[in-house]
Amino acid sequence: MTYLVTGGAGFIGANFVKYILNKYTDCKIVILDKLTYAGNLGTIKKELQDKRVSFYKGDICNQELVENIFMNHDIDVVVNFAAESHVDRSIEDPGIFLKTNILGTQVLMDAAKAHWTKGKNAQGYPVFTEGKKFLQVSTDEVYGELEKDIPDGRTLEVVSEVLKSVLNDRKVMPKVFGTEFFTEETPLKPRSPYAVSKTAADMLVRAYADTYHFPVNVTRCSNNYGPYHFPEKLIPLIIKNILSGEKLPVYGDGRQVRDWLYVEDHCKGIDLVINKGRLKEAYNIGGFNEELNINIVKQTIDIVRDLIFENKVIKPEYKEIVSVNYDDCSYDLITFVKDRLGHDARYAIDPAKTVKELGFYPETPFTEGIRKTIKWYLENQWWVGEVASGDYQKYYEQMYGNR
Ligand SMILES: NC(=O)c1ccc[n+]([C@@H]2O[C@H](COP(=O)([O-])OP(=O)(O)OC[C@H]3O[C@@H](n4cnc5c(N)ncnc54)[C@H](O)[C@@H]3O)[C@@H](O)[C@H]2O)c1
């Protein structure tokens, strides 16, 4: 199968490229990425050497480039990760979000539609070559926010037999902070410019399915975390600041609730939707890991402290990268800052449809995923350093500058 992965140098896209290359020996992957501040070729340095991978630096809004890619490669599946993805930036400057996230999706779909059409049926609908699919990576933010009517959370009572069967091996049952959840039928009510741009793209993709019978799926996932996450997002930012003993900025009172999904579980979910998802359908991909932001920060401090110190002394292997003392590595680092405008109170996904239809299961409980993530950051400070200094941009010049 040949995949076109847009945004493949970003956080989730790069993890997906690694996941697919590992899982399918006979795949081919074409990556299209504009390498904005969030795209990092260093993340996929090894993968770029793989014969199965081709890389194009460019914009998904560039119709000529996108058409050329379809002419040069027999693309079977488009996985559209490319997006402006940071809510705070969308509040500062919405324009680029609308352009990339909506118009870019349209350009990709038009090129795929033109190349995958093999004729017309009696009613005038295009007929597409078998096995082609456009997968739009959307977000749970399209649904807006949920009430946080259980402010301190309580253990999830699983009534559905399907969910019971997949949650059976969890040692600690997930917490919930409200009585309502997003299902695929929940009306879309986005509340930030970012969420609106993703909603417009999500609806456009499904409109192409209705209007042209274009073969699509949409996935809507919760907050991802894991290796290679750009350090402006909550978890990597917190890890980076703890290691250097800097303050940990937390919005408002820190009592917003998010559902955390380990990025590799997300990649597994997307792979299932590509292979088993019914055309035209949207699928929620959630982590069964609702938690207050402030508790995420506290757990991260606890685990970093546990991993880097032995008898209150920094372990030798971390001496180079840690500049905080044992006593200062505490909740006192937390500082509450002015809340984000229009900050959504709670997101929580009901993944029952994806579990039931596709056998999806987010295997990684937060306590395990956050430990793996922190260990990865401790062992890969070179990556954080490159991102922070902008050095990763040199890879492009080194690898592609003279070609
Ligand atoms: N990270 C999350 O928690 C999360 C949650 C829900 C949904 N999503 C969605 O998943 C997708 C990937 O998210 P991420 O966190 O990996 O984002 P990211 O910001 O880390 O990566 C985005 C990638 O897209 C590239 N890009 C941006 N504009 C482009 C353009 N015009 N043309 C080509 N490439 C472009 C960037 O260079 C970067 O490599 C996005 O569509 C996002 O909306 C993310």
C-alpha cells in the first residue's frame, strides 16, 4: 500500500510514519510537509534513509505540487495530519489556520478525486478505483466542550459489555469528571478558531463523501502525548521546565479536564480505521484517561523526581541535562497564569463505536504512558535541544538543500 502522509514531520505524523514502517514491510510512504516551526526533519532522520520513504517539502495548499505527487506515485491512502495545530496560536492569528486546515484539505481531496476517478455511474456520481481512501485526522475539539458536573472526578462505571471487555485488564479503572461524553453523533460546536478550522475541514471531507461518493473516513481523537511532541504543548513543556528548574505555567485554576491518548495507541487506531473503517464514517479515538490539567502537572513532577534522583542526588546519567535540586523539584514550581480566552472546560470521548466496530483499544493507561514519555525525553534531550535552538532546520539544508 502507498500512503501519502501529510504533516509527517510533525508530532503525530512522524509517530505514524514510524509505526507503519515497522508494521508493514511492503509499504511505501510519501511524506508532504511544509516544515513549519512544528515540523522537524530530525524526528524522521532515520526514516528518510529508508528506501520505502519519499519526502516532499511543500504546502498542502500548493495545487501544482500536490497534483505532481499524485502523478508520480500511485497513492492508495491519504492520511491528512498537516495542520496548524496550536490553539493559542490560532487565538493570536486565525488566518493561517483557516487557509491550511480548510483550503489545504480541499486541495488534497481534489487532487485525490481527480486521480482516483475511473468513470461515472448512471446517476452521474464518480466511480473510484477500489481500495482508495482519504483519512482526515480531525479532533475532539470539533464537539466543543462538556460540562464538568463531577468536579473532583469519580471512577468510571462501565455499563456497556463491549467497554467492559476491553477495560478488564486495566489495573486502575479510568476516572470521569462528568456524565456526558462525545459520541460521533454529538453536534459539532467548536469554540476556538483552531477548532472551527478543523470542524470546517471535517465537514468538507464528509460533504465530499455525500456529493461525490468520495471514499473517506474521519477520525476524532483526544489530546495526544508521547515522544517527539513539540515543547510548546503542556506535557513536554512541563518536563523541559522541571529539568531546568523553571516555573511551570498552568492556565487559570488548572481544573480543565482533558482525555489523554498515548500517541502510539492513536497510530494503531488510525491504522484500524484505514483497514476496517466503513467508508463515510467518523470514528472517535480516545484514551480512557480523563484528568485535570493540574493533576497531569503534579504527576509529571512526581515521576520526573522519581526518575532523576537517587537518595536526593541527581543520578550520574542525568547530571548533564538536569539543573534542578531535589528540594526545588516540587509542586512549588507550579505557577498559575491568566487563563486562555474561551478555555474549554472538559473534553471526554466515548470510543464505544470504534471499540465495537474495529476492535480498537487504547492499551496505555496514563500512569504507564507518562512514565514512558518522560523516560524518552530524558534520553533524547538532543532532540529537545535541536527543537529549542531551531537547529533541526539545518537538516533540510543538509539533506535536500542542493538537490
Ligand atoms: N496533538 C494532539 O493532541 C491532537 C489532538 C487532536 C487532533 N490533532 C490533529 O492531528 C494532526 C497532527 O497534529 P500534531 O500534534 O502532530 O501537529 P504538529 O503541529 O506537531 O504537526 C503538524 C505538521 O504539519 C506540517 N504543516 C503545517 N502546515 C502545513 C502545510 N500548509 N502544508 C504541509 N505541511 C504543513 C508542520 O510542518 C508539521 O510537521 C493535526 O491535524 C491536528 O489537528 C492533534
